[in-house]
Amino acid sequence: MQAFEVLTEFGSTGRVGPLHRGAALRELVAVYGMPWDIGRIDKSDRWPHLYSYGDIEFVVCRCRLVASISVQTWRRTLELPDPLGPGRFVTLPARVTYRQLLDALAAVHCQWEPLRPIEGQCGLRTLPQRIEFTFVSDDGPEPLLDNAGSWWHAHDCISLSAAAAAFPEDFPPEQADA
């Protein structure tokens, strides 16, 4: 498995294995185990909440559905959850170039559109999944992938009282501040 293959799947399907916008947190926990609890998005509200499995960060709303996903690719390696065992990770070299990703997307017939360039960056958005890939373009001869992510999954979230009834044990437990 290569990092650009995982990222191509993400761009063309919106998935990294079973992780996708709209996925139920309980289903992910059944496959990968409990995610790392990064913390609240807003200090005053428990939800939405940021979690991760290795370098895949995802936001979960109070109905415990994945609302957005971000794959941190700016490091030299990419740590991904291993579908063969909860709590295990696979580490891949992660220096993906703009050309490598374009070739991989073309090979799976994934359409894309360029993003408006910003100084030192370039990017693309896959269609119809709308996964955005941001590349750093001032770090050598070929732009290198810095991040891949999706925007917020629009849905009708359940009310606070419905969430309390659906998750009386307050699943998953929130990590205490250190």
C-alpha cells in the first residue's frame, strides 16, 4: 500500500477504509477501537468533537456521525489505522507530489477542479466527493501534498435531548484534561 493510493481512494470515494462523512462513530470503534480524543471544537460545548486515528483527524457531531475528515500529510510519513487490528497502525512514506496524485486520480477516472492558487500553495478539489488537496508549492521543484480534507457534512443533527436519550452513557467518554 502506498500513501498516494490511500489518498486517491479518499479523493475518488470520500473514504479512507470505513471512515467517511456520515459514518457512525460506533461502527468505526468496532473496526479500529477507540479513537484518540483530540478535544472539543468549542471549549463550552462537548460537540462537535475532534478525534483521530493516526494522521486521520475527524470531527464528530452530537449525533455521533463523522462530519468532516482531514488527512495530515505534511509529515514525511503517514500513520493510518490498520483494518487488521484495533489500535494498530500502518506507517507509509507520505511525500506525495502534485503529479503523483494527478496521475493516480486519472488512473481511477476521478474528475477534479483546480483551487484558486494562494501564494506558496496550489490545490485541487475532487468531484463529486469535494475532497480538497492542498500542496505547498514553494518547497522545491514539485509541489508536495500538505493536507487532504473534506468540509462539513450537512445533515439534520439530533437535538440535545435526543442525543442524551440516544447516548445515555455519553458515548464515547471524554478524556479528562491533563
